[in-house]
Amino acid sequence: MTADKSNKVVHPLRVFVGHGTKAEKSFRSRMSMPQPKAIAPGVSPTPSHDLIFHGGHTIQDLVFTNFYVGGSAAWKASDIQNIDKALAAAMADVDLNNVISQYFASGNITSTFRPSEVLTGPPPKVVSQGDIENLVLQLFKAGTLNGFDYTSTVFNFMLPSGTILNTDTAPTNSAIAAQLEKPSEVKKGLPAENEDDSTNGLGGYHGSVHAGSGSNTQIVYYAVGVYSETLPDGTVNGIPVFDQSWKNVVATFYHELNEARTDADVEDAIRAGTDPSATKFLGWTSPQGEECGDFPVAEANPLSEVFKEVELTDKSGTVPVQFQYSDSAHGPEGPRVTPAPFAGQAKAKGAKAGHGGGKRKGELVG
């Protein structure tokens, strides 16, 4: 892709948001990009939204693990077991991966789940992007993330029931770590009119932080998502589509992990802003700036057109997922028995699709 001369801010969509929500309207109003067949029933083909490879880092052999925020008292043991099992199965499923593999030149992708961990401390009332990034840095410094290959790993942060998520880059009052140490100091929640929070349609997002210093600097990838549900006071938090909240969590992180593996360094592209080279950090996005999970959510009406429980390839059960965008189908595509053809043959424009370009890096509203 040639450098953009217009100083246009590069701001692709990297969040998971519900269709028609305040959060979707807010994020899409800021979405900006320099210009360069088994489709889900009910959704029309949209070839103008096909994904294009920009040369950034992608993760062919993905590793992920889940951190459950809020302590063991905030989580049902059955929810943790169901989420871990279903998300691991969905990410490793052959027929589901036959859709995502089209964004890798070799056509082969793998996914490995590492055992999850429950983080100690009471559940936070509100979590911001600044909070999550501080938590990632704290875990990195403490050595909790040792033993992982940072170039291929995404650390998932599952928020418990009742916790509200927003995209503020500043910590909420203080970092999550400080809130856990001094829960009495967790004061007020979100501003009443914050359109970019999970009570207005935000489900989650993925990003990255630069940890360490000098030659030891590492890019650490993360994803965060809410426990999508209708709260006792009637407030909808996140994107509750399925009949059980743990299923919503699985679908959210299925969305986020596939976006992280195909567009790992989106956060660095956003940080680069108007720099003409900002797009070099991007992996696969549409010309409009959407990642593989975004346009299906925007187009589906109702959301059940793309949020479905599907049978695993090995017939061992079903998993709740959100269909991802497929260039082959020009829209959201469910499990397929044969791999979709490589999407980059006519679109990579000289870049090696599916190969990590330069540095490493890398939602579900989006």
C-alpha cells in the first residue's frame, strides 16, 4: 500500500459493538482509513468490505490463555469450565478455521489453549483500557506471563458479572491492581453519558502494550470482554445474544482472538495516527477499517444471523461463536468443510500475506 499523503488519521475499528447501539455509532463515526459462498443466511454479499492485507503482523500459530478478573467468588466454577472448554474447542475447530485460514498464505493455522487463572481481589465496578494495560504491565513485571512467546500469544481478560467496560485510555481512578488492594477506594462508576462503554453496546476489544525497556522490550497482546447480560436493574451490559452469559463470553472472545490473529498490531496503527506509515502495522482490514469480526455484527439483523451455536467438526458437541467475515463469501461465513482459497492472491499488492511484517503486535464490538 502506498503512503497516504492526506495526513488522514488511521483509526480502524478494533472493538466489538452491538448493531445499532450508541457505542457502534460513536466508534464508526471515528473510523477512518486512507484509501488504497456459504454466506450467513439473511446477510447480503458485500465485496466492497472484503479484507485487504496491509503487511502487518499476523499470528498463524496462536496461543491464548484466560485470566478471570474479580476473584473466585465472582465466578461460577461451571462458567469458567464451560468458557475454557468451548473457547478452546472453537478456536481449534477444523471447519471454523477453514474460514480464517484464507488470511494466511500457507492455509494452515493452529490454536493452543494454555490453562486459565483466576486473578485475586474483588471485582472492579468499572474497567478502562488504561486499567487493563496497567494490569498487563503489572503481570509482565511480576513474571506471571513468563514462558509465553509474546509474538504469538494473546492474554484474555474476562470481566465478571456486573463490571462495566469502557475504552478510556486513562485508568479509572486508579489501576485495577490498586483497586484490588484497596477495594474501599473504588468510588463512582462511569459518567452517565459515556457512549463508549458496555452499557451502550460495547462487548470488548483487543490491543497491545509495549512492556520492558530497551532491547528487552516486548509487545504483549491482550483482549478484554464483559460478561454480557441483562443486569437486575434492567441495564443491558455488553452484547447478550445467547440464553446463557457464558456463551456470550465465548462468542465475544472468539471474535477478539480471530481479530487479534489477523490484525495483531492495530493498536500501534492507532497510536501512529497521521504518520504516513501507520498502515504498515495493520494486518487484514476492509478498506473502511473493519477487522474480520466487525462487519458481520454491523450487518446482521437480528444478531442471531451471525451469532450461532455450531456443531464441532469432530461431532463432540456444539460451541457458541460469531461468524467472521470471509472474502470468499463476501460476508460472514459459518463452518466450511474445505479451506477457503487464500484471500491475498489478488489483494496483497506485493506484501507477503500471513507473514509477520516488521515488529509484532496486536474486539469484540466491532
